[in-house]
Amino acid sequence: MTESELIGRLEQLSDTEFDDLLRDWRVPHDTASMAAVASWMRTPEAVDSALARTPASDLAALVAGRSTPTLSARGIDPSDALAARIPELPQSAESDTAKLSDDERRSAADRAVASTVAMSGLVASAAENPVALTSRGIPLAREQRARSAELSVSVEAWEALVDAAKNDGLVAVEPGRLCVTQFGLEWLALTPADRWLELRRLFLARRTLSERHLLESVTSSDLADALPLAGDALLAEMKEVFETAEHLGLVQRGVSTGLVREDVAARIPDPIDYVYLQPDLTVVAPGPLRRSIEERLASMTAAESRGIASSWRLTPASVQRALALGTSADALLEELAELSLTGVPQPVEYLVRDTERRFGTLLVQEHGGPDSSRITSDSDTHKRLLVDRSLVDLRLRVPLGNGVHNGVLVADFPAEEVLARLAQARYPALLANAAGEPVVPARIVAASPRLPEVSGLTSRLRGHGIDTRAVRAEWLEGQLSAAAKLKTPLRVTVESGAQIHHTTIVPLSIRNGRLRGRDIERDLERTLPLRAITEIAGLQPTAEAL
């Protein structure tokens, strides 16, 4: 196929098909034109790299002069020249047809359930109480310990879950905290089997064409057999992909499982609508709760463990929170009685009524700025707070001009952080507004990151631009600065009076409302006023753009 024929073929592809092909061939992000893409795909290095990622069955087809749907989608056509680049294949690469037993498929489905339950627990935990972060955006050590214990996983496994949740757009970083996104809340509203299906979709969407084909059709338990032309680096890369796929139940022993929604749903117990309320103030759900009941429990309890079976605990702080939402002790006890198969033990009733009696006696409010707090309480609680070793890092102190008997303390931390620490130490604290009235903080939901349908490279080469007049100037300048650091070419539309012209430019700097860059098509440096640029192709719109 000539270069012009290849360009014509590329232009006939849909945006999604074209984007899949670019990703599969690993076309450099700074490729300037369609002609450059075609030229790249014809280089021996690119061809050999594509063949290295080609499964054994497709390599055998190329040697035999045949095509397959995946080869066609990848833009790889059989030819004598291509076949000559493929060395003799090991016999095992074509003949290995390992099959999974029913027990192995059930084991894969159980792993899919376990991964989905763990991710559900992490997202629900962030929805109920955002994860506090350091100034560098890293979860605080105490958060790592508490959150991982809640899911019964190691800190390392919890960190891996957080990374996966961020990649999937289920959680996102806001200033000082990791929060659930709107998409994360919508995902939690799905049935467990549908949550798995969505995790599977998101995982496969990040894979290249060749990776997806391999994951969905591999019958060799040895990656080196499945990818006979792959080098050590590629095999190590694919091993990581397969490990994630194995957690999701997509492969077992390196062999594709072909799991579907029904396979996973069959391994998940039916949702229940009851709990066991214990005298030690714990609430135990022996199976997955209906989401509406789980959310209601979250408003009056503190989670202790999350899984297929979960447990919560009634604490003074959690009951205070429920009361602040507008319920009463009687209504709370009535609701617990409806949910519990073991009735309402006397210690539970005592806690609820005693908490109502003391409601609002320990309040935390902003004091003199967002990074300092004022804590008011009765004198007994006041004294306990001052000597509580678990709160020593808050550096609570009596403000100047006040005595210990006044029940007032201050701390150089944001009110919500102080509130969270007091709740962890089992103090029934509430947030207060400027008037000193108890309030419940609204749930913090991060904007769902807009996952682009195609890459910036595809958008630029296809001329799909962002209307610069429809996005925030600060966002646009930030994106252009990032493009300058990465030397990412952009396709810009410039209006000058009645004239409109298009050009591809590599940004060099952005300053005083002007973009300086190298014009690839004219091979010269130009400076363009931002106000004259009406459209830019190659940037990825995000939630912060508008």
C-alpha cells in the first residue's frame, strides 16, 4: 500500500477507529499531520513494534497471507514483505488452546466480585467522608491506616485502589481532600453486577486494540507464547495489564475467561433489607444491603468494615449527626427497630437518648479565618480534650483572656479537620455556623472528570477544536502552558479582521495574553494574540474548563 493510499484509508475511519489505530501504533503525540502518521506507520521500527504486540494467532494469519478483523482494525494488511519480517513461530504459539474448568471460571467470577466490592467500599467511604490529604496531595498516614482497615486490605492495596478509582473517574482530588465524583455516586447507585460491568468497560477502554484482542481471546497461559515476538520490556508491561485484568476476573491463569454480567451476578448474594443491632452498639449486615438502606445507615453510624458483609457502629458523634439532620431520638429508635432483626438493645436506646439530651454541647466553628477553629464545650469535656493524648497534634489551647472554666479552646487547623479528628476520638462534636448553630456539612462531590472520547492527537489531526470563547481564560492559559512544556502541537484557527486561517503550532510560551510558538507548516516562529484564536484542536476539555 502506498503512502497516499494509506492516508486515504486513515481519512475514511471514524474518529474512534482512527484514535484506536493511533494508540495501537503508538504514534508520537507531536505528529504534525496525516502524512506524518502514514509515514510513521511505514517505518520498519513502527512495523516491528506493531508486530511485537500482535498475538500469535494473528501472526500465523499474516504468514498464511490472511487477515483478521483485529488486523484490519489495526491497519495491518497481509503482504509478502510483512510475512518476511515474521520469524518462524513456535508450534506451541498456534496449538496451545488451554481451557478453563467450571471451578476456575467461578473462581474468576469471585475475584471480579471481590474487586467490585472493594472498589464500592472505597468510593462509598469517600462519599460519606472525604479522605484528608497532605499539602502534597497524599492521604494522611492515619487516613491510610483507617481506610485500609475499613476494607480489610493492606495500605498498599488501598493505595492501588485509590489510583484505580481516580483513573476511572470515581473519585477526584479537591483542595486538601479526596472526594467522590458525581460519576462515582451514579456508579454506586448501580447493582453490584452492573458496577463490575462498568469497571470492565472502563478498563478495556484504556487498552489498545491489540491489548483488548489479546485479553478477550488469549488461550495461552504463557504470555511469551501468546506474544512470540515481544521483548522483555513489552512482556513486563503486558504482565501488569494482565494482573489488573485478573483482579477483574477477565483472565485466569493468563487465559481469557469470557465472563459476562450474569456470571458475576450469580456469585453475589441477593441484597437484604435488615441488620442485626448488637448491645455493643455495632450494626451488622450479614449480606449486601440495598443501597437506600446503606445510605440511611451511613447518616447515623460510623462504618467499621465494608464488604459483602459489613458493620457499622453507633457513636455519640454519629447520632449527633443524625439529630442535626433533623430527626429525633424517637424517630431514630423507631427506624432502627424497623431495620433490626434483634430489636433495639438497651445500650443503644440509652446512647441515642443521652446524645439527644447533650445535643449541641460540643461545637466546632471557624475562628478568625479558614485555617483556625474555635471549640466550645461544657467544662468536663473541655478538661478531657486538653489531656487527651490522641488529640495532642491538634495543639488545642485556651485562648488568651479565657479561663479553663469557660469551655473555649482554639486550634490552628480548619474546622472540618478538627471535627473529623474529634469524631475519630469518639467525641460527639458538631460543626457550627457563625451564629453558633449546629449544622451538618453538605456532602462534598467533585466534578466528574470528563473522560475524552478521543485523544488530543486525534482531535488535532481531525480538526476538532475547542471554542476558546466558551472556556475560562485561566483554564485556557493553563492548558497552553502545559502544551508548551510538553511541546505538544496544536491546530489553531485564527481570525484577523475578515480573514480566517488555520495553522499547526508548537507552543513555546504564553505571556501577557499572547501565544508564542513554532509554526510547523511554515517553519517559522510566530506570536499570536489569544483574542485572535477562536478555536484550538489538540486540547482535552475538562470539568474546570467552563
